[in-house]
Amino acid sequence: MQNLEQELRERLTNLQDNLKKAGMDAYVITDQEDIWYFTNINYKPEQRPFIFVVYPDRKPLFIVPQLEVDHFTVSYFDYDMDNYFDVTSKDGQNWYDILTKYLAPLSRVGIESNGELLITKFTSDIKWETEFFIQNQRMIKSEYELDKLQYVSDICSSVVQKTLEISHTGTKVVDTYSLAMKVGAEELAKHFSLENRTINAVWPAEYSFMPHSIPDISSVIGARDLILM
């Protein structure tokens, strides 16, 4: 089975082939998970746009905040990079100026359907077309992805089983929560990248009708509590 770097190259090549077939000159990706899918870069943009531009016939381009430049070095992925100075930037130095500089001269520029609305709002000189290339590509799983999905599923099943084993009247809620955190830390130490949005915990009965609330750290499990996985 191929390794991560080979998998990433194949994902990018597949997208580039589809862009060529569609006659696209460039394609913009802003969704955090889609960028992770193609680059293994786990970046949470918060307030500043993080833009990944894929071309059909050359290496991709990252446009990142100037604050991120010093620690944005990825040895396993070939790319170009430009940066912008936001908030108090002068004309020509903000992200929309930089993006327009690269893409306005092109005839057809696509953006994935889940792209941030502000990207197109502030770049009216770019000839935008909304597409679903990445959504369609990610529906088809490679052997590498299937293997990783099975691996993660086995870990989740194991954590759930251990949670059930330790959950009884008097068990501290923090112990059920920390179990998954401990396993996650161990997996992160073994693997280069880990993306996780799951929570494993047992909510006390008085919180069970409010699953989005946070129980007191000293809470303990009582009768008829609800297990949330």
C-alpha cells in the first residue's frame, strides 16, 4: 500500500486531471478539511483566510497570512507560497489583492462549492465558477483511505468498549472524558497527522437532556445517565 506522500500526490494529480478536462485555469480551495485532504496541513484559519490554489499544469499556490509564514514549511509537499498583510494593510497587500493578482488574468477560475463567500465577494475581477470537483473526488475512497478509516474505526470501538467497562455509579465524568483524550494523544505521537472531531464522555442524568452543555468537572455518574459517544 502506498504511503501518505504518494497518496497526496495522487489526490492532487486526480484533481489536476479533472481541471484539465473541464478547461479550468485554476481552482480555489478554502475549506479546512479539503485543504487537509490534499496537503495534510491541519490549519484552522479563524479570522484570516487561508487559500489553496490548484492549477492544472503546475504546482499549487498557498496564500497565507504573513503571521504564518515563518512556521509554514512543509518538506513533503511541493508548492509555491505568497502572503498578505491584513487588518492595517496598504493597497495591494491584503489577501484579496494578492489573490486577484494571480487569478484575474485567467479565463476560467473555479472555486469549490463550500468555499467562503467572502472570497468571491471581495474579488469581483476574477471570473469565478462554482464547482463540485472535490466533493465528487472525495466520494471515491482509495485503498489508503479505506485502510485508515478501518484503523480509526477500530480505535473508536476500543474506546467505546473501555468507556462502557469503567462506567458505573460513582465513576467521575472526567475519567470517561480523559480516556479518549489519552488514546488520542498516543495516536498523535505515533502518526504525523490526526484530525478528530469526536468526543467520548458520559453525561450525568441532570445534563443528559442538554448534550451541548458541559458538566461540572467533579460530576459523577448516577443511575439512568446518558452515554454520549
